[in-house]
Amino acid sequence: MKKTSRRVVIAGNWKMNMTPSAAKAAIEATAALVKGKDGCDVVLCVPFIDVATAVEAARGTNVKIGAQNVHFEKKGAFTGEISADMLTEAGVEYVIVGHSERRQYFGETDETVNKRTRAGLDAGLKVIMCLGEVLAERQAGITEEIVSMQTKLDLAGIPEEQLKNLIIAYEPVWAIGTGLTATPDQAEEVCCLIRKVVAGLYSEAAAEALTIQYGGSMNDGNAAELLAKVDVDGGLIGGASLVPEKFAKIVDAAQA
């Protein structure tokens, strides 16, 4: 399967930014700038407090709304958590799972990432599952081992038929919020590795159909070069997604 037969997904991760009123304005501005640009899926993943406002602001546009986390239980005594059913009923279509900040600051492990991924997929959400190495691991030359292990652990127990709703986002932790970016060749190398691991776990067809994003300081200046790589099928965008004009330029770069 050629890259052109995989769906490119440009997803913004707002992190802990934007009040509901600011979210409404940003989504309306973004929607106007990306209108008619159907060469990729356009997603904005917003804080929980913004979901209702975001879904309404995006209604009738080609912007889809995602959340930034989901719990693995359907309900219960899990103060501060949000279930997959809550998200789907609120109109959310996508959810980020396993972002490096969740792993670093909130104790996420490959086990909990796997459980959250399975919960999201079981509820019909499109899951953006993040993984990637830290700087010390890259410097030690063990990127391949770390990323292969994460891919296998995070996908444990997920049937092949559910991969149609799964996106893997390769995010080298050393390139998130630091201004550093993996070179296009580095991004391609690891995205290709992930695809090979998925092929080993499932099948060549499943691996070739899987959308694999790059997430690590992709911006309006470097997006075109990164997206030109064969195994890079989109981006998980941080800071640039907060500025509609910059985010729209990344969407433009994905149209070719």
C-alpha cells in the first residue's frame, strides 16, 4: 500500500490552554482557514472543560474534536477522570492516550496506556496513541529497543480489526516543547520501525494501512519536509495548534 492510500491526520494538542471562550474563537478561526481542505483529517484535542464549547463551535465544519485523555473504567470512584462513554456522548471523536507529559508527570505506564487505548477503541473513539524515547535513551543508542517495546506493550490485546480506529504518534520526548525537532530522516526511521513492529504483530496489510504521525515540535516551518516522508502520515501538533494561522499552514502542507 502506498502512502497516498493512508489517511493523513493533522491533530492539534492544546494541552492545558484555552478557556471555553478562547476555544470558541480559536476553533471558529481555524475552521474558516481550513475550510474545504479535505486532503487530511483536521482534529483539535482540547481540555475537558472546553469539550462542549468546542463540539458546538466545530459543528458543520471539517474540524473534528478530540480529548486529551480517557480513563479505562466505564464509571466509579475515580475522581477527576473521564470515561470513554462520557466523551462519545459529548460529541468527541478522537482522544490522545499516553502523551509523554502524562507518562512523565502523571505516572502513566505502558500498562495504563494499553488499558486506556482499549477503552477508547471499545467505545468507538479514534485513539491517538503516543510513544517515544527520552533523550538519554536516544543518546544511549537504544531508540529501536525502547520504541519497539512500547509499541508491543501498548498494543497488547488489541485485535487487528480495531486498528482502523488507531493512530500511533511517534513523539521523541526530547523534541517536545524544547524547540528541537527530529530530522525528517530520524522521524522517518522510527515511523518505519513502528510500522515493521506492527507488521510483525498483525500483518503487512494492517501495518501499511496504519496512520503513523510525527509529534515533536512540528510547526508551519518544518511540516512540509516531515510530511513528505513515506512513513510520516500526519502530525500531532503542540504549540503551533494554538495559533490558527500556523496550524492552517500545517494543514496546507498535508494537502499534497
